[in-house]
Amino acid sequence: MSIMDLIEKSKKKRQQKVREKVLKNVAIGAAIGTTLGAAAGIFLAPKSGKENREDLIKAAKELPEKAKEMVEKTKEKIEEVKEKIQERKNKTADEHEVEL
């Protein structure tokens, strides 16, 4: 394994870590955005205070389940991206072996 191969391998690892971090941040942002959107919808809805409180309580009870669903979807997406990265990595490795 040459120095160039080691440098390339290191570069790919850094890029993969950056991608994973970006996906994680996107998931967190989506969860926060969903929560804030739901809260804004409740508070800005033309309902009485009592109805708003009831809706808020209902939304608060549903929030953990929605968060779990979003986390699961995010995990699935991350796994898909990891698989694609691994496939590309293997393809690139195979191509380099052919050249050698």
C-alpha cells in the first residue's frame, strides 16, 4: 500500500464522518422544526384557550412517538448512505486492483 493510498483512505474516512454528522444534524433539525411547527400551529389556531391547552397536551403526548419514528427513519437513511458509501468504496477498490 503506497502513501497515496493511505492518504486517499484517510480522506475517505474523514468524508464519511462528515456525511454522517450532516445526516445526524439534518435529523435533529427536522425533529426540532416539526416540534416548533406543531406548537406554532396550536398557538396560532383560532381556538379557545381551553381547546389550545387540550391540543397542546395531546401533541405533547404524541411527541415521543413521533420522535421515535423520526429517529428510526433517520437511522434507516444513515444505513442506506453507509451502504452506498461502502459499495462505492468496494467498487473503487476493485478498480484499483485491476489497475495494479
